[in-house]
Amino acid sequence: DQQVKQNSPSLSVQEGRISILNCDYTNSMFDYFLWYKKYPAEGPTFLISISSIKDKNEDGRFTVFLNKSAKHLSLHIVPSQPGDSAVYFCAARNSGNTPLVFGKGTRLSVIA
Amino acid sequence: NAGVMQNPRHLVRRRGQEARLRCSPMKGHSHVYWYRQLPEEGLKFMVYLQKENIIDESGMPKERFSAEFPKEGPSILRIQQVVRGDSAAYFCASSPGQGRASPLHFGNGTRLTVT
């Protein structure tokens, strides 16, 4: 039973364009959402997060949008750069110190 | 300011042997989490520990797997009598405390191969 779903295993985008990575969740108790980025042979690194009381959070080139009614969030990267090529994981948790639940990841390739 | 340190980076074990994976959290972090990533899969939660206490082990297989985080020293994930299905990347993460606003910081993982 996958509570966090990333339905696109891969995405290719041209340099300078927008990358949009999508994530859906099924557990309505989730109230905090995070995106992690992972390069090969390294651990995931935290990118950006959003609380359920917001619908948008922006940090430089990265923006996360949350649609609670649709149980959907997305990560926008603009402009995309070759260094953004990595696997992106969506993660969610509910209140308290419950463990993060991860999606399977989306491999982003930014083509120069 | 060292990050989360995991060792070894690569570990090869024959079926039936024991595997010990170590994790030193970031300085000042007292919460440790272990995750496992199978090929082409996401990260699956295994266990959450604070110093000398297991807080949540709901993701840990009931047999052969154990974890500890002693008062002194690193956290250890121990797998007894390894089988081929245990081959995976094992990631440790730490956080400074409770609460949603403490994102986890991950180590670079230990890649276990069972032959």
C-alpha cells in the first residue's frame, strides 16, 4: 500500500526550461511534505518542504505547490540546469515525530 | 561540521553471515533513522531510535534484523544470517529533535551485497 506515489519514473527537460515533478498521496493525515534530491552513490539531500497550512513555498529556482483537496503536490524547477539531473523523492509525514514516507522517485535529466 | 557518517560504504557478505552497518549522526543530533532502498524502489523506513531507546521499529523485519543506538558510539544496524534479498542500500538519517520542521539529514549509505 503505497501512501506516496510518484507516477513518472523519469523526466527529460531541456536546459533553461521548467521541470515539473509530481507527487500524489493517499493518507489525509499527512501534513508536512518534503522533496529530496539524490545523486548516484550519495544519500538524499533535503531540497524544500511545505506545511499543509500553505499552498506554495518558494526557494530560489525551486517552488513546491500543494493541493490538499487533490492530495497532490508538485515541484517546479525553473530554469532547469544540467546540475539538477538527479533522482527526486517526494516524502510526507503527519504530526509528531512519525517517520517520513517516501515515494519511489523520479529521475530528472536536464539536457544541455 | 561533519554530516551523517556511515561505514562501511560497501559491504559484501556471503549468505548466512552477519552484516553490521554503522552510523554516526550529525553533531548535536540525537534522533537516528534507518531506511532501506531496494533497486528501483524508494526508501523504506525501518527503525527510529533515540539514545538508548528504540522509538519505532514498525518497518523492521521481525527476524534477523536489530538496531541499537547506545549512549556512546554510533548507531548499529545488524543483520544476522543474511540472504540475497537483503542486498540493498541502507541509509541512515539524523535529526536534532522532534517536530515536522526538522528535516532528516542522510548519510551516503552502505551498499550491502549478499553473494
